[in-house]
Amino acid sequence: MDTIQTLQQYIDQSSRIVFFGGAGVSTESGIKDFRGVDGLYHLKYKYNPETILSHSFFLSRPDEFYEFYQDKIVQPTLAAAPNTAHRVLAQLEQAGKLTAVVTQNIDGLHQMAGSQNVLELHGSIHRNYCMQCGQKYGLDAVSNADGVPRYHCGGMFRPDVVLYEEPLDETIITKTVQAISQADLLIVGGTSLTVYPAAGFLDFYQGNRLVVINLDNTSYDSKAALTINGKIGEVLGKIKL
Ligand code: OAD
């Protein structure tokens, strides 16, 4: 049996599937990942992206933060649409087979494809708030701004995303641990599994059907019942629902 047939069989036999993904899920939508061959971390900047996307850098150099964030994250996301991977995962949820999508992505493409229960470990670029008065705003607070986005009160907007040096949301952690620990099939895809605590949540899986679908090898491949080295949209596109 080939790997796709095995994946198909696993999916057919499961009713509490959880998908855990990262930036590689959106590369087929035209958004660059961080550590893949064409990823943001291979481009040359004055600072490395982990520094720019950190809490201390955001507060000390908001102008440079927003230049990078607009250019490399917001504008590419605005131009993107869900791909086959996003759509198949939404269909699996609608079919009552998938209980949650856990994502490290902040692009909102799973929701755009129709997924309802999306646990966004690193927040979302679509939610923004004024750091002075707390006023909530959509993405247009940032996408339409020239330079550092500010609300009428003069306060600076910040995206509701988890920057380096910041903790994850406790409620999202609780829901993630619950979903993964109750999953009968855990499909991991498009993530290097190098960023913690996110990657560590996989350890709560208690089943014996861990599937990893990724272009590069990951540190969880040796624990997986099935590994597929391929593009996640192409792989999931071969699944019959
Ligand atoms: P990475 O860029 O670290 O990893 C993306 C992985 O997806 C790589 O292993 C690629 O080989 C793989 N990949 C790329 N395109 C793929 C495709 N079409 N199909 C299958 N695999 C593909 O992204 P993440 O693991 O999401 O955090 O990175 C985790 C966190 O690091 C991000 O959430 C972000 C970043 O810094 C914060 O900003 C807090």
C-alpha cells in the first residue's frame, strides 16, 4: 500500500482527527514560510526575523517592525487565498471527522476556507487593538497605514499576534491540549516543529497514528506512523472525502 492509500485508510477509520500545521500550509497560497528553502529566514535583512518579530524590538523600533510586518506578512496575506490543504481540512470538519485545526499561522486562511474550530496558537493578523485605549480593529488598521499605525487617540495599534518573548494564550493552550489528547488521528503538516512551546503540544497525543506531511524532515518523523515528504496541498488533494 502506498503512503496516500495508508493516509486515506487512516482518515476513513477516524472520527476525531486533529490537524496541527504551520507556515508550510500556506506556501501553496503564495505566502513564504520562515525556515523552508525559500523562507523569510534565508533573505538578508539588517536584523533576523526572530529579532524583528520580538516583543522588545516591536516596542523599541516600531517603525522597523511595521516596515517588515507590512511588507513580508500583511501584504502577501492580503493577496493570498486558501489552497487545497485549507479546503480539504474544512471539508473534513464539515463531514464530522475533524475536531480542530491547530495552527501556528496568523493568516486566517483556514477560516477563509470554512474551518470553524481553528486554534490559533500565535494569534491572527486580522485582530488588532490600540495599545492606549484598547479599541479593537480589523486588519485595515494596519494594512491601510503608512508607517506605524495609530488610532485617533494617538495610541499605537498592535496586532493580536504572539511575538517572540511573549506567552501563548492560556485558553488556546487548554483547548489545544484537550483536542490533541482526544484525537484518534493527528496529522502534522507544513511545520518545521522547531518553535516551542507550540511543537511540544504534539506530545499530548495518545494515539498511535501520528502522520507527518512535510517537505523537509522533522524531529517528529521517527515517532510517526506515517511520513509523507511532499506538498501538503497536493497530498491532501488526493484524499477522497
Ligand atoms: P517554518 O518556516 O519553520 O517551517 C515550515 C515547514 O514547512 C518547513 O519544514 C518546510 O519544508 C515545510 N513546507 C513548506 N511548504 C510546504 C508545503 N507546501 N507542503 C509541506 N511542507 C511545506 O514554519 P513554522 O513551523 O510554522 O512564529 O514556524 C513556526 C513559527 O516560527 C511561526 O509560527 C512563527 C515563526 O517564527 C512566530 O512568529 C511567533
